[in-house]
Amino acid sequence: MRALCWEGADALAVRQVPDPELRNAHDMIVRVRRSATCGADLPLVEGRLPLLAAGDVLGHEFLGEVAEVGPEVRGHRVGDRVVVSAAVAGGSCWYCRQGLHSCCDNSGTAPAVTESAWGQPTGGCYGHPRAAGGFAGSHAEYVRVPYADVGAFTVPDPVSDDRAVFASDAAPAGWMGAELGEVRPGDVVAVWGAGAVGQLTAQAARLLGADRVIVIDRHPERLRMAERHTGAETLNFELTDVPAELRERSGGRGPDVCVEAAGGAADGAGPPSLAARFTGRRGPAEDPLAVREAVHACRKGGTVFVSGTFTGFVDTFPLGAVMNKGLTLRSARQHGQRWIPMLLDRMARDELRTEHLATHRLPLEQAPAGYALFRDRTDGCVRAVFTPDG
């Protein structure tokens, strides 16, 4: 089959790779219909995560049609249209039973790697070979889906492919930021980042009753999209004193909830990335610019939620502000299995619209060009979505 493979830092190619096969009774094979780029892929493409090898298949946000099922799969049949959670989880460990599926004890295929990096092993993820899961990615014609009855969900007929594909990762990540950020009716919520996750966080905050939602970014086309599709207010951080403006819009206190959905800026200086820890080679460092600003802007006693992707250490973190202001600081990789059924129901009722985020639809053969558009934010790209069938 054809798949988008990593060939080295910033080098991608579509090549032939072996077809996936059932390995366990609970596996199924999905023929991919849509597969989207994600900001969490960029550290991989840039070489900021270790242990990738040439030929590893990228991608983790996808939707498709069931092509083959293992003998113990009970909830899916050949021909079903399904969206698959980007986080791989077995469903039976203590963490899964608590709804913390991305922390699964049983789905990571290289637990020693993540335990060494982060203190404990974490769950698997598609398109993150060895370093975080060991599962081939979704930028391909077919994908092996382990624990199929736990991680795959039938898409309601009224929901289009372009809408449903974002239920795989971006929509649950956005909902997580609002729910775990404890957004309440009447709150003022600030979101750093107007990409897919930031816009979906804004939508979730509105659905949870926030009185004002303010999205912060520097790309005018993304800010216009956030205004049009989420009803949020927007700030361009290159043109505005963001903390001062947020105080002005929140009764002088600052936002009740601040959600960082931008990720770490890689600038080549500062503390080491995860790759640097394992290889000893100095790579781009992650500067938590948006996290720092969120901590300083948040009202006393408020909540800061970090949903952007960070792979290693960061420096210049304002821990004193967290403590002295009495802030709650939370973060997680999205627990998709916890929210996807609810999000699909909201999509079917037209309460949650996501298809506008697929700004660029490309055949799989053009995936390297799609990643360049996505990485560089050119031509108004928010997400590139690949279709293996063209």
C-alpha cells in the first residue's frame, strides 16, 4: 500500500509499504477515507522525538471504512464507517477505567522509553513509532486498529467525512481543554492558538456556557475563521498587549480559564527536547511562550490548561506566579474514548461543526506538500486532509 513516511528531519515521501495485518483477535483493519495533519506531528517531522526510522508511517487523526475484523471484535462489521481515537487504549487498566485513556498502561509498545523520559509509561498513539506507541500511522491506504471495540466509533449517517474526521483528535482535545479547564456558565475564557484545537476549544467553551471566549493568535485568516465559526472574540498578539486587553475584557481580573493550544516554539536555544535527551544531539528547544502568558494573564484562583505538544524540558516557567496566584494547572494528551461518542452526537445534531477546518484537501501523493503548507501556515492552511482514493 501507499503511505506517507518519515525519511529524516523535515523529509517526507509517499512510498510503498507492507499492508497491515491482523495481529490479535481484537484488531481490525480500516481503509482510510480521511487523514488530517496535526500540530503534534510537527515535532516528529522536525526530528524532535527520538527513535523514528526512515520508512515509519506518520499520521494519527483519521476516519475510514472497516475492511477486516478479528474474531473477537464485537462492535464493528466490514463496511462500517468509523472514526478512530488517536490515542490507543486497551480499555481494561486502572487508567482506562478512570477515563484517562491516553495514560493506558497496556497500549504502549515501548514503555521503557516513555518511562525514562517522563517518569512513567504512557499510552500508545498512531504514527508515533517506538517513542510513543509503536503503531503505524494513518497517512496511508490502510491502518491496523488494535483494541477495535475500545478505540473505534461508528459515525452517524448525517455526519460527513470532513466533519467526522476531527472527532478522532482535534475535537476531543478541544473539549478536554474546556471541560478539564472547568469552564462554567458565565466564565471568561481565553484560548491561545487559533488552529483546529484552539477553535474547537472555543466552541466547547461556548457550549459549556462561557459568557466570553477570546482567541489569541497572530495569523489574520485564522482569527477571522475563529470569529466566523466559533463566535469568539479575537486578539492578534503582534498588535495588542494581550494581558492588558484580557483584563479589560474580564472586569479587571483576568480570564477565569486560560487554555494553551499553541505548543512550544522551537527556536534552537534553551533546554533540551526529548530527542536531545536520548541522542545527546542539541536540537530545537521548546519555549512555552503561550503557557507563560496564560499563567500571567489568568485571574487569581483560575485555571490554566496546557493542551499544546511539548516533548521535553522547558525553562523560564513562572512557577512563582502559579503558586502565589493560587492557580490550578492541568494538562493531558486527549482521552478520545471518553468524549468521541458525545462529540459525534453533537455533530449529528449540528451543534458542533468542524468541516471548515479542512482548509486543504489533497490526495495522499501530495501529502509532503500538504505538510509544508500546514507547517508554514501558508495559503491560510489550518489543517490539510489527505484522501488516499484521490
